[in-house]
Amino acid sequence: MDFRIEKDTIGEIKVPAEKLWGAQTQRSKENFKIGTEKMPIEVTYAFAHLKKAAAQVNHDLGKLSADKMNAIVSACDEILAGNLDDQFPLVVWQTGSGTQSNMNVNEVVAYRANDILERNGSEERIHPNDDVNMSQSSNDTFPTAMHIAAYHELKETLLPSIEQLKHTLSAKEKEFMKIIKIGRTHLQDATPVTLGQEISGWRYMLEKSEEMIRASMEQLLNLAIGGTAVGTGINADPSFGGKVADVLKSQTSYDFSSSENKFHALTSHDEIVHVHGSLKALAADVMKIANDVRWLASGPRSGLGELTIPANEPGSSIMPGKVNPTQSEALTMVAVQVFGNDAAIGFAASQGNFELNVFKPVIIYNFLQSVRLLADGMKSFDEKCAKGIEANEEIISQYVERSLMLVTALNPHIGYEKAASIAKLAFNKGITLKEAAIESGLVSEEEYEEWIDPAKMVNL
């Protein structure tokens, strides 16, 4: 392998000749051989937006020449186009401020920008710290990139997946609204509902989770940029943060603003904790929906069997013909991972010592993983399971007819205790509720037919 020599304040280091990064990125690669978890590319793209905006503002403030600005902007555009993804190799487990990922971006942008300047015949050269990182610190750029990436992924990746599954459940709700089934509470028989009513609860869960996510994610529009090293804004024009936020707003169409208190923005990640709490709520809801589906589809002959779900693949390597609720299992595992991520984010966010939180990479890694897993998991569940859900009306009808909890409709006519005695009689003798009611002498056949009508019990 061919190498070139790069220098930084520590000294010289060999960098693979074909790579665009510099000394600090190489040192991070060699010093942090921990795990396989890479810094999410979404954070790199957020940095590209930020470096592009910073170059424009520094030019407007008279600190950066037009040639340098244009070269930096062009290099950032290459990153945003996905052309340089392989130039960002660093792992999550690095410095807690994300300094090395910031420098990775600075070095790659500087390298490409210098190529552009040289190709255009310019004698100017761009330095990763002095030019690309001008008026910035890792301490304010990394949390800014965290917010940009988090907001973008929520808006463009997660919310569409919620909408997709919500649309499917809404359609199933309407399709099954008049199918009367037995309700269940405490895993025991309860009074009837319709299958559509049951599914309406699932649909509304997604609506409420979506509302909470949309409301909480607005907190991510506050950016740390302009705080530089400790929140005082040293080495940056006082207007820098606000101007960068304005440029980012025009680049992304997101309503970003520079935080009114940079000391908070550098050391606290309560906004991300708050937003991830809404992701945990969504995870709890999809856990419930997926579990309900797999229980209701259990069987096919020894379970509940009220629903049928698509047979996507063989379910067993030893039992022929077995089909498992694999999409439900995948989605519930996603929910478990999100619960774990929420704990990690909460612990990490509590470590804002003095002027800086130094758990930033693990916070954004877990946050973006939750977003990606929930979005992918719901999309897969929708396409491979929810869309294909069908009602087994024969089984559903049998459960309704056999249920003892229809006796609840007798309460207004004969009272709770007498109605309970009829249910116990039916259970103990293994006879139908109707047979027990007539045998008890408390209800005539005509009265039973009039009072026990499941269609009147579901409140359609």
C-alpha cells in the first residue's frame, strides 16, 4: 500500500495515499480500534450542511475569500451527494465531544477543496482548522450536527413510516368494523367489541405517538453553533451562530435557530432525551400492536386463530408446514432495542460535566439507530404483515357464542349477583349461557333472546 505523510501538532503520520483524510483522522483510526459501530453517515451529512453554511457566513463576514468559500461549498456538495462516504471511517467509540469526526470532515473537505482550487488555477490553499473549521469548535459543531441529523431523519424517515402503517390500519379498521368478536381483559374473556374497534385502538396509538414526536422534535431546531469551545463564542463573530442557522434554514427548509444559551447547548442534551422519550412511547405502542397481532393469529388450531397473517417463509427447520409471526417478532425486537437505547441516552445525557457533555457520539448513535429501526421495522411490518391481515370470521363467531361474559348484558335486568350465578352455572356444568339462564329460572328464553344481543353490546 502506498502512503503519504501528513502532519498535525503531534507530528508526522502515514496516511494511505488514496484516502482524503488527514493526520487526525488517521490517529483516531489507529487509537480507537473499538467495536464495529461507525459514526452514522447522517451525522457526516449534517456536518457537510454545517461546514457549507459556515463557509458562506465566514465569507459574508469578510473572513474567507470567495475562492475558498466556493471550494469548500463544492466539497461539501460532494459529501451530500454521497460520493465520499468511504472517507469517513471513524468509530463511535472515540473522544466524547466528537472532535475526531469533526476533524474527519474538516480534513476531507480541505483535501477536496484544495484539489478544486488547484484545478481552477488558484494559488490559495485551505487548512482544515483555519478555514473549514473557522469560527467553530467541535464542542458546538458536533451537537449542531446531532440536531440537524436527528431532525432530518425524524422528518424524512420515521414520520413517513408511521403514516404508512397508520393508513393500513385505518383501512383494516373500516373493513372489519362490523365483525363482532369477544373482547379480552387480563387475558380473560370480556364483553364484545368489533375487530374494527380493536384495530382503531392500534391506529390511534400511532396517531398519538406521531403527535408527540412532532411536538417534541421542534426542540431540535435549537442549535449550539456560535458557542465555540465553552459557550462564550470565542474566536467567532457574535452574529456567526444566528447567520449560520439562517443559511441552514435556507439549505434544508427546516426552521433552525441558534440557541439563546450556548452554555446549555454544549453541556446538556435534554432536548434529545425528550425527543427520544417520544420514540420510546412509539416503541411501546408498536410492541403492543405486534404482540396483539401474533396472539390473535396464534394457532392455527391450538391458539386463538382470530386473524390470519401472510405466510412469508417456512417457520421451522424441523416442523414441516409451520408458519411463524416473524414480522411481529422482528418489530418487538426493535422495540426492545429502542428501550435499551433510551436508557443509554438518558445515562449519557446526565454526564454534562461543567461546560461540556462528553458522551455525544453514543447519544446520537443510539438516537439515529432508534429512528432507523423503528422506521424500517414499521415499514416491513406494514408491507409483509399488516396489509395481509384477514379475519377468521368462523372462529371469531364461535368465541362470541361460547363466551360467558355476554352475561354482563343481564345486569340491568336481574342484577349483578344473579347474573354471576348464571355464568357460574354455565361454567360448572359446561353448558351454554343460554341454557344456564333458562335453567336458573331467572330469565325466560324470550327475555334472553331480547337482552343478549352482541350487536347491541359493541356500541356501534
